[in-house]
Amino acid sequence: MGDSNPSAADTILAFEQIAAMQKGVQILKAGLKDEPEEHKPHVFVVLGASGDLAKKKIYPTLWRLYIDGLLPENTKFIGYARSKLTVDDIKEKCSPFLKVQDSEKDKVEEFWKVNSYVAGLYDKQADFKNLDTHLTTLSANASRLFYLALPPSVYDTVTSNIKSSCMTKVAGCWTRVIIEKPFGKDLDSSEKLSKHLAKLFTEDQLYRIDHYLGKEMVQNLLCMRFGNRIFGPVWNRDNIAAVVITFKEPFGTQGRGGYFDEFGIIRDVMQNHLLQIMCLTAMEKPVSMAAEDIRDEKVKVLKAVTALTLDDVVLGQYQGDPDGKTEDSKKGYRDDPTVPKGSKTATYALACLNVANERWDGVPFILKCGKATNERKAEVRIQFKDVPGNIFPDGQLKRNELVMRVQPGEAVYCKMMTKVPGMAIGAEETELDLTYNHRYEGVKMPDAYERLILDVFLGSQMHFVRTDELREAWRIFTPLLHTVKCTLYEQMS
């Protein structure tokens, strides 16, 4: 019978893992240049607290920020939804997603003690006045954050009610509103929403969240580009043949086809996630790391991109593979019972964009995204031009590539040519590899939502989408969205 007690080696390993996690948290804290008003009260309101986004992302994120000590000390959390629930109900819904360690069980109970819940309708001003009363009772002089974990159909009503009933009135305190994508379905609907929000809030009160802007490797693009001299001279159309930005998922809609069909892969992924990555790849060096300086440069990139047409894209929709190994792979997009019959919504898109400025004119920026593909991957691939005057045998030299892998497993690697070991002088492709799991082993990588929600507490809008940026993004894609046609492709292709 084996010994159930942990060995000395297991104990040492456990302590090393805890130490590594603590080191990661310290790195996070050290990276915060502007700490929140540490001793001032804050309230964080989750609108749509009974929904999937709240239980799977928002509450787990607030818990991690709480346990890591990254929030102001006097912060309270309030859930708001139509359902008649209690904090215990919210706790039960969220528990599978909190990932609480054994050593954190006492702390998680403390977390739930600073939570409360208010039930109310989204279109009833009296209910929002009731919410305001609750917030004032918790802390009369607190800054307020509202997270809209809600369907876009209620954005207008909810934001109007926040403005009329729930804004802080205390000098020195602020109100900030976090809005989830999609920010409209096309240029007209997006402009309508933006104009509505502009009547209610100033730009510095609005935080349009795109969680890809909180990912480690997406944020690393700024450091890679503007913190390394070796890239500056070659980051242009004279040296780069193409930029390929890819997002792939190995599964289909999994019963969410009804929601997905309303938006499609272009609105869901390409117009926001991939376009944001493109902007960070193509932008000029900002005058500083200030949010507005960075967002100014991103807008300049978008203004230099012409609107897409059908000639610039390849669109597809996955169909079932009769020989698939799993039941899921045998079903196509239209086999999802929540998808309308005969739907022509694209689940795969490839678009070729041109940034018509002095640095990039003529370099194709190829954006690719798809569901039910052969792997899970998100990356940026910079492909350099062929070496001129090749002196090696034909076929030996391959193009240099710089690859930044966003997921899974953050990494930066450079494909380059080196001599084949041995007596002969021949060239072969190899990689200079910075895989984060190896170089930063044990260091806690914060979730994208952790970074972004903390940014809202800090008042940093660097990683959020500005109104004019959103307008330009929709300008590029709207003509295409009104003329979409797609072909079929098999799952896992």
C-alpha cells in the first residue's frame, strides 16, 4: 500500500510553485505605474450578473484581482440582473470558474462578504434609483464602475438609466462604464450607439473592451517594435513581403449558433481582435506611451486602409465531415438547431488589406479567422522578403519570419537560416525561440480581463477602443458585410 503523505520533493515543488506565483504577482504590482487610489472606496457593478459572461469571466476576474491584492482596499462588488437571486446564488453559479486554491478558501469567503446583489429591470428607471440607493448605502463617497455584461439590445436603455440615476455626485470621485463588444453591426448602427453614448458620457468615462488588447503577446507588440533597434530599419515595405494575422478554433458554434449567426466571424473576430493586432503591427512610433498618443497612431493606420470588397476576401462556412471521428465533427454549421435554415453566415474569412502609406504601401496584411479548423491558434507572422543575390543551392534558403504567438502558449520566435552542422557548408532553417513557459517558468500570466479591468480602476484607456477608431474600423468592413457570399468547407480542414 503506497504512502499517501507527500514526499519531501513534492513539498519542495509545491513551495516553489507558490513562490513562482507570488513572484508573478510582484511583477504585476511593480508594473503598475499608477496605483489606484488605494484607500478611497470603490464600487464595481456587474450589470447582467446572472449571465454566462459574468459567471465565467467577470466574477472570476474580480476574484483574482482581489486575492492578488491589486484592487483598492475598500472595494465592494454589486451584481444587478432581472432574476430574483441572492449572493449565495451568484456564488454557486461562479464557484466552478473561480479556481480557488486550498490555501485561498478563507480568502474567498471574505471576497463574497464584500459582494451584494440587487434585482431589477433594465428598462425601469425606478429600479436603477433603487440600485443608486444601495450604492450610496454601501459607500456614499465611492467611485463607481459599471460593467455591461449584457446583450447590445439593452445598451441604450441601461446607459440612459445609469446616467439619469446612478452617477456619483461626490467631488473627487468618478463614474466609468465598461461596454462589451459588439459595438454595433455595421457603420450606421455603430455610429448610432456612439452618438447615444456621447450624449451621456465623456470619452474618458467610456471603456469599450476588446479582451484581445489585454493579452500578453498583443501588448508585447509595442515592446517588440519600439524597444528593439534591430527591427526599426527593416519594419517596412522594402524588407517585409507580407504580414499574416491568424485566429483559428478547432470547434464549431457548440449550440451558440443562434447568437453567432447574428454577427458572423467577421464581426465576431476580424473587425475587432485581428484589426487591433494589425494596427499595433503597422502603426508609427507614438510620441509617448500615453493612451491618446497610442490611439492616435492606430487611427492613422485605419484611415490609410481602403474599404474591403468581395474581391479582397475569401469566405466560407463549415460543413459536417461524414467520416469525422467525433459527433461534433460530423455536424456542420447548419446542423446546429439554433442556426436558421439555409444560413449564409461565414464561419471562416480571409481578407487582404493594404495600408496605403509610405511605410506599408503594397505589403499585404492578410487577416485569417475561422471556426471548426484543424487547430487552436492565434498569431502574428511577419514574413520578410527573399535574400537578394542567393549564393546557396536552389531550395535551401527560406524566407525569414518573425512570429508572435498569442495562444496557445505565448511565444516569440524567429525563423532564420544557419549552417548545417558538419564538414559541408549548407544552409538550413532553424528558430531563435522565446517560449514564455520556458523563459518565464512559473510566472503568473494575468488573464486579459484582469489586465483590462485593472486598467479601468487605474483610468488607463491605452487598451480600449476610442470612438473615432471604432468608426474607421466599421468603415473598412461595412461594404463587405452588406454583400457577403460564402462557400462550404469541411470541419478540421
